[in-house]
Amino acid sequence: MSPAAPAGALRDAVLEVALSGRGAAMGAGAGTGAGAGAGTGAGAGTALPERLRLPVCCLGVFACYFYYGILQESITRGRYGEGAEQERFRFALTLVFIQCVVNAAFAKLLIHVFDAVKVDRTRSWLYAACSLSYLGAMVSSNSALQFVSYPTQVLGKSCKPIPVMLLGVTLLRKRYPPAKYLCVLLIVAGVALFLYKPKRAAGSDEHVFGYGELLLLLSLTLDGLTGVSQDHMRAHYQTGSNHMMLNVNLWSTLFLGAGIVFTGELGEFLSFTERFPSVIYNILLFGLTSALGQSFIFMTVVYFGPLTCSIITTTRKFFTILASVILFANPISSMQWVGTVLVFLGLGLDAKFGKGVKKTSH
């Protein structure tokens, strides 16, 4: 189940945007976060036999993000306490703050072990700008879970090709092949079917398009902006994904640290953990599984390329929705299952046929 973050973190959400269009990029949902560095793949490649690489990568991605999704849903949608004293987890900023701290520490370790000799010349203000859009995407995605079910959030975050295409056309002056537009059309149709709710009887509190869906739309838009800023850094400064992961998460930690202090959320969160200390363990595992999942995603890119990685992560998301329906009793209608199949069909076709892109002439 997906990231935020580092993505994630740039969690699952952002990483997979980058992987789907530009190869070994930072990610995501976010979830998703950023990926590991090229040195990581090289170092791991000397130790892992070739026949074991694909099974290890698949199992690593599935296991880490499956547990990640269970933790994310249990933290954000769980009930704490008993009876009339029950509470909900309302600390989206703090959750992303802890995730960013874990991701930054993980990236620092990767740089120390595999990438110590590389000098990073990327401007700090670019990292700061990227971290703002990255943060907004993760916080919006996590906050959406207070209003929508986890399957809705996962499916919504699977629509990242839409803002990537729109921003590519408007900001980067790109042209896409017809197959790309067909894939996006399938995704849009699938999401429309999934979110459509027939009119209810008078007095029903069912909504057609509410805060949760608006937060997912905002998260997708910010994911697209994050991808554009990452493209700029790689094109002009050859920024490595380890350094990108470290610096974006450090800036995000700085911004979030100030935010949770000034808004008073830090004090409320500490009080919440005193009443329900078990949530601390889940949050730390949440950040750790995000960071480990990102390393397996990048291993997949290094060994087999972004196409194989896209297929693995797309398949993982489908089983994430299925697991959420079974484990957390999130009901899905027949029409929503049709919409889900259309979305993943579009994602699969996009991974296979929708990669060609041309720059327009200026």
C-alpha cells in the first residue's frame, strides 16, 4: 500500500512518477520519496547472484510496501481508546516529519557507504523548492485518508501520469505519442467509475466529491511539480538520487519541524503518544519500510530497467487494494472494481507503450 514520501516519503508516489517517465529517478508514494543512488545498485550487484535478482526485488517491493500500507492505514484510520473516549490520529504533519527523518538518515547512510566520493553541486534553493511540493503531496495524501478509504487513496495516487502529462505539455513543451493519451483516457475513465456514487435518498451523508478527493487532486498536482523540479536538477546539475533524497528530506524536515512547533501539533502529538504509546512503534516501522522499499525499487531499476519496475509497482498497488478490502473491510462495488481494472490496464499499457516522448521545436 502506498507511500507518501519520502514518499512515502518522496514516497512511493513521487518515486514512481519519476520511474514511469525518466528512469532511475527519485520517487512516492508516495507514496510515494527518493530512490537510492547508482552506487547502491552497483554495490549490491556484486553480491547478489543474477538468478536471484528478480525474485529478491519483487519480494522486497511487495513485502515492504504491503506492510507499509497496512501500517499507514492502521495509523491514520485506526481508532484509539474505547467507547466514548475513542480518538483518531490527526497528526499528518508529524507523521510525514518522522518519515522524512528516517528517509534522510537512510540516504545519508547510503551516501557514506556507496557514494562518498561524488560531489553534489545542486543549488540549495532548488532542493528547498522541491521539498515544498514534495511535502505538500505527502501531507495531502496522508490527510486524505481521514475522509476516503484506503483503496480510493491508492487508486487516486495511481493517476500520476495525468499531472505528469499535463505539466509536461504546459511547462516542458513536450509532445506525447497517441498511446500515451489512450492510457491516460483509460485511467481517467477508471477513476471516474470508481469515484461515481449514485444519488442517495434525501438526508444521506454520502458525498460525490468531497475533501478527501480534493486532497488527492492537490497531492497529484504537487507530485507532478516535484517531478518537473527533479527533471530540472538532473538536467542542469546531474544530481544523484542519493543526494536528492538526502537534501530534499533535510529541507522537508526543517519545514515540517517549524510547522509542527508553531501550529502546536508537536505538543498534541506527544500527548497522544503518552496515551497510546503503541503508535510510536507503528510510526517508526512505517518510516523504515518506506526507506527499505525505495532501495528495492531502485535495485529493480538498476538490474531490469524502469519498465520492469513499473510493472512490479503497478501490480503491487492492485494487490494493495485487494488486501485493504480483505483486512480492513473496505467495501468496493462492482462498478468500482471495473474502474480499478481500467486504471491498472491504463497503467500497464502506459508502462509498455507510452514511454515515447518528443520535445516540441522552439
